[in-house]
Amino acid sequence: MSGLIRLRGFIQAMTRLADADTSERAWLTEGADLLRGLVAQDDWLPDSMAEDGPTYRQYLLHCDPAERFCVVSFVWGPGQRTPIHNHTVWGLVGMLRGEEVSTEMVPDPAGGPMRPGRVDRLRPGEVVPVSADTYDIHIVENAFSDRASISIHCYGGNIGAIPRSVFDPATGAARPFISGYHNSAVPNLWDRSRELAA
Amino acid sequence: MSGLIRLRGFIQAMTRLADADTSERAWLTEGADLLRGLVAQDDWLPDSMAEDGPTYRQYLLHCDPAERFCVVSFVWGPGQRTPIHNHTVWGLVGMLRGEEVSTEMVPDPAGGPMRPGRVDRLRPGEVVPVSADTYDIHIVENAFSDRASISIHCYGGNIGAIPRSVFDPATGAARPFISGYHNSAVPNLWDRSRELAA
Ligand SMILES: [Fe+3]
Ligand SMILES: [Fe+3]
Ligand SMILES: [Mg+2]
């Protein structure tokens, strides 16, 4: 099966969930099931959405036109990591290639250093949720220092455009953060002429 | 205003029309009003979606995830034209840059040569509909032999994936046709980080 067919089917199924006014709880179960199906095979991500760079990359694969959800390819080069950050919306992380470690970070009410909380190590095919009900502040890093790792993320909004925060590990102080995306073009999932001619 | 903001707003408004279960008649009036707004300024089309080639180009700008409508940039190089073709779904053509001539082609029931019918010459900012109620079979050509012309088309489906026909001008004989698209990536309309930071 062509990879784009897989990604297109996933996005159409996610759109149907959005059209059904799915609750956050349902996104984190039904959406997780869909994402688990997507990352069960690593044969569909376009190469241009899998390239690492001098820092970790966030490539938008699809944004719902009403900005109800988005799908993003996160690429960690060897040893790369995010700053400590929050999301403010539900999220789903599905491991596609390599492994990553997500560490919850807990602010100290007294303004001292942030403390690590729950730690998840993700292996290919695994899906974990992020939300205010689980944890919203974390740091994510490539589990490997000698190769890239890639995970596919879904969020309950246009994550690249949501005003959120990064945090100083020494004090927990928040700084405004809008991540944007690294790509100015997203995959064209809609040219079915070759499938239809086959 | 950044061009991508204009295109994004157009696509969001078209999506709201689709969500309202708009009739074909309403698409051809309300959708036409939206498209007239989009082509009123020629400051928003990404250069990569405006390049001519050895034959006319069809660059997908957006496809609705449920394939209820799409938006395509058609680029005619100097003197280029389409074959005689049909659409099978409603369409809207908005002239962005240069001029084009659309000529209705009428089959001869006896299998003789097709005859030209209605002729439309489009100038920048103009929008015309295509549908079974107006005419569905036509040929489109660049009005100019010395420069490219570009029009923005909307259709009631994923036009690049719809099985339709091209016609032999001498006999009216139909041959199956699925146009596809020339681009493997579409513009990323969703990175609002620069707007939000401004
Ligand atoms: Fe995160
Ligand atoms: Fe046409
Ligand atoms: Mg919708």
C-alpha cells in the first residue's frame, strides 16, 4: 500500500472523529487507536518529513481546516531534546522510528528547581497521551545518541499556533512560546490518479 | 497581509459552506462570492504554485479531507490549452493573472465534429461557474501567446481523482481521464507563529 494512502485514511478517520464532536476522553482512546494503527507500520512517512536538522524538527503533516486537530512529524537528531514545555491541549504521541524518552517535569511551588516525575520510554508502535489529566509539562529527548528518532503527534488544535510556555528548569519560570512548524509545504495526499489507474 | 492568511481564510470559509450542506446552487453563488474575494488581489499565490511547464499545470492548493471540494491553481504557459474535457461536478473558475478563453464544445449526436458553443474570456478578478446547468464540456486556453495566465479553480469534489472524460473534437468520442495533480506538496497554511509574534 502506498504510504500516502495510509496517512490519508488516518486523517479522514480523525476528521470524522472531529465531526462527531468527540470529547477529550474519546480522542485519547479512539484517536489513540487510530494513531496506533498509523504507527504500526513505518512505510508511509515522506522522506522530506523525516529529515533531521541542527535542532529537533516539527513538520506539519495535516491541520484540520477548523483547527480542531493537527498531525505532526517530530524528528529528533542524535541526542536532541526539547526544552521543558507545556501543550494546553490534549495530545497523542505515537512512536514511529527509534525511541524517545518523555519526562514529566513538576514545578516547585516555592520557585526552586523543577523535579522529574513520570518517565515514559516509547518504543516503535507505542502510543501515549498527553493532557492536563495525565501531565502537561515535560521534556522529550531522543533515547539514542547515534541516530534519529521520529514520533507522530496529534493535538487538539493547531499546535504550532497555540500560545504556550517553555520553563526554566532552575526556577520553573514560564516564558511565552509559539512553536510554528519547520515546513512551508505539507504532503499532497489527494493525487489518487495512480491508484485509480492501477 | 501575508498571502497565506488570505488563502487560509478562503479555505476556512469554503469549509464552513461545506459543513452547512450547501446545495450546488448555493456553491455557485456563495462560493463564487468567496472566490471573487480571493482573486480580487494577486498577492497571495506561492511562487511554487505559479510555475508554468511544458504543458498546463494543475497545482492542488487544498483538498477538503472529506473530498467535498478542492482548490486548484491552473497555470497556462504561453499559448497552452487543455484538451476538450468535462468535469461531472460543479466548478468555479476565478481569473487571477493574465486572461483565458473557455469555449463550450457541443457533441454532434450523429458523431460528426464537435461544435463550439458559448465562449467566455476571463479577465483578472472575474469568476465564472461550470456545471451541468451551464455547460460541462469545454476547452480552455491561455488568451496570450507571450506570457503565462493563472486561474484559481474550485470544484465540488477532489477533481484530480474524479474519473471523467476527454473528447475527440472530430467525432466527440469520449476517452477516460483522471487528471491527478502536478504537485506532491501543498502550501502549509497553518504556521501562524510569525503573525502571532507580530
Ligand atoms: Fe510535548
Ligand atoms: Fe475545465
Ligand atoms: Mg469538516
